[in-house]
Amino acid sequence: MTIPRRFLRPLLPLLLAAVAACGVEEYNPGPAQPGPAAPEVSVPVVDESSITGVDLATSVEYDAGTGEVRVFARVEDQNGDPLFDLGPENFAIILNPGTAPRPIDRDDVTVSLASSDASVVALVIDSSGSMGSGTETGQTRMQVAKEAAKLFVGLMAADDQVAIVDFDDEARILQQLTSDQTVLEETIDGFTASGATNLGGALIEAVRAVGTRPGRRAVVLLTDGDDTVDAVSGGPDVWMQDSTSTRYQGLQLAKERDLVVFTVGLGGDLSDIGKADLQTFADETGGEFFEAVTASSLLTAFGVTIPQRIEALTPIDTLELAFPNPFTLSGTLTSLDVPFVTNVTYANQNGTLRAVFSGTYTVTRP
């Protein structure tokens, strides 16, 4: 079993030269251009020879009230251990929504440790055709799943956030992370049963939904059947050795992002391979697999056991990079998607190490 990493490695502060920025106040959207590489800078060598590589992943939020952009950055070394002792001098943020890349002045960027005890959960529900099958209560599996999902959402604390993902032939984020229980319940009500079962795609979208936000990070995945979409057939003994498998890809992403995966098999139709898939998702991330043969056992899992397991998780910290959005909405424009790239630079005896991650934030009116 692979347990999510919880330990940070303290590093010495790094000093980097500033990157010049060009500011703008108004923007008329044009075609996005590929993100530029990190600016060339001269960096002092840090005495930390054990670090030979860095990796970066980010999530982003935009506050329409303040106009502030918050980037949650997860920086890790080659072993997957997080690096926290970094400042604005280690990052370059470049907005490129039009034809000219526009760097954010480092003087406008604040970097802080983002900590939270809140739960940040992707709730993933199977909406394949078999979810229309009946249960011992006379309800369909989909009806029972909706009831259980609403029960789970209803137990949220005020600062908890849940995203909704459904999957059949494909997987979709139906609702991004929110604390609004009414919005979540309305999203759950929209589930319909049709199509196949794409477990790997569901896990990939769940990882995207949670992103790199701090807190008690988890995925709760419910299905009533085996994966029928993955091009790689067979159980974990096969797909765990094949990087082209969507189940493999989803599991690796979850592990890289320190996400704990709780899986639930509904009804009695899962094969031994299907059960092994769900068990592997859970075991490899420090989660747990629940067999919910009956509707009542599903409600117990969603209403009691899994919330307790999530509450017991150790919160994951991340870095928060904040800067003012330089664009305003002109005329009748109501929103604007702004692609950007975040670069991190780190240097030691092994050389200058860099990583880059791209994203998009959406500017909206207050």
C-alpha cells in the first residue's frame, strides 16, 4: 500500500533576479498562444545536493469581488516530497491570453503556505445504463445513489468543498468545487442512467476537480459495474503494468496529487476483476473499498463510514501564489478566460531545475 506523503523537506531560501512585467488594464480576447518557457535568470547554488529534479502542479481560483487570482502550487522534488520554503523569487507567472505573453511582476506576487482542515472531495457517481437496475427497496440504483450522494453532501461542514463528477462512456466534471449544498443537490438530481463504465476516466476527472487545493483531500467513487471502456483489458495485475491503461493513468495521477480514494461497489454485479480494480484504487492511495450490496449499506457508507474516514485524514498543505488580475471586462463582455503558465526555478549543485504547469482562470464581473 502506498500511503500519501505528509512530510515536508525544509529548504534554504532562494534568491532569484526579478522578471520585468508588462501591465495592462483592458483586454479584447484573441487566440491563445503557447506558453513561453521560464525566463532565463541567474540563481545562487543552494547546498541541497539530494534534490535532482522538481515537479509542479497548480489549481487556480479567481475572486470577482477583489479581482485577486490565487494559484495553489504543489512543488515536489524527484521523490515526490513537497518543497515549501519558496518565495516569489522562485516563480514566474506569465499570462498569454492574446498575441503577446504578459508576465506578472514578481513584486505583485505573494507566496504563502496554504493550510486548511476543510475537506476537499470529488464525489464521483456512475451514471451508466446498469444504474437503472432495481434494488431491494424498489428504487433504481441511480435513485439510491442520488439519495446517498445528497446525504453525503448534507453532512458537509460550512468550509468543506465538494465537486461532482459523473461517468458512463466518458467522464465529466458536472460541478466544480463548491460549498453550496443547494447547487450540489441540484447537480445530483440531474443524473440519468445510460452508457458504459469508464472507471479510469472518472478517476482522472476527479483528480482534475480537486486539483492542488489544501485540506483533507479525497475522492469518493461509486460504481455498480466493471470498467468497459479501458483499451487494456484485465485486472490490476495487467493494467498496473501498462501506462496506456486509463485505470493506470487515473491511479497514478491520484497518487501524485496525494489524493485518498474511497471506492464503493453498489449491488452484486461486480466481477472479481471489478472488485480488484476498486480495491487497488483504494489500497494504492491509502483509502478503503466498500461493498454496498444493498441500498441500506450504501447509505451507511455515504452517511457514516466514509465521512468519518475523511474527517480522520491528515490535511495536505500547499503553496498559495496570489496576484491582482490585470484585465478588466469591457463593453458587454461578461467573462474572460485567461490562460497562463506558472514556472518554478530551483538551483543547487545539480544545476538549475525548472518545472512548468499551465492553467486557465476566468474573469467575471462582481
